[in-house]
Amino acid sequence: GVGAGHRVSVPMPTRPLLVRPPKSKWLALGLNLLLPGAGLAYLGYWRGGLINLALALTAVGLATLWLSPETLLEYRSMIGSGIAGLSLGAAWAAYDRYTGKTPA
């Protein structure tokens, strides 16, 4: 039996460690620059990638509806840069989550 002062050691169940395959930050950023959300999907964040794509398409659609053709032509590079910047930021943050640098 177990008396006073004796400790019982119970083995803890172990789970296999999930190892993620290495992914390239630069490929994720490049994919997200070509098609918003593609870099997130590459990292395995499919839902985030679809949301990123939907937001980018919504922004383009709203700009097309709200701005006159002349204004749209004048500000197209600014609109595109804004969408690209936000999309790249999302891919960078997703890569940091993927590598464990920031909590999920």
C-alpha cells in the first residue's frame, strides 16, 4: 500500500507533437500580393484567406460604385496600394501565427 510520505507517480498520457511543414514567409506575401487571401490559404488559414479576398473584392466594388470613373482612374493606384498593404499585413500576421511568434 501507499503510506504517508510515499508518492505515486502516474504517467501522463502523451499526444504526438504536431509538426507543421516549413512554409516561406516570402511566398505567402507574394501570393497574397497577387491574389488577396492566397497567402493565408497557403499557410492553412483558409477561412482567413476567403475573408481577405471578400474584403478586397468588396472594397473594389464599393470604390467602383461610389466613385466617378474619372476619380476612380485618378485614385486607382492609391486604392490598390491600400488593399495590397492591408492584404500583406494580414499575410505577415498569419505567418507569425503559423510560426508561433504570436498567439493564435
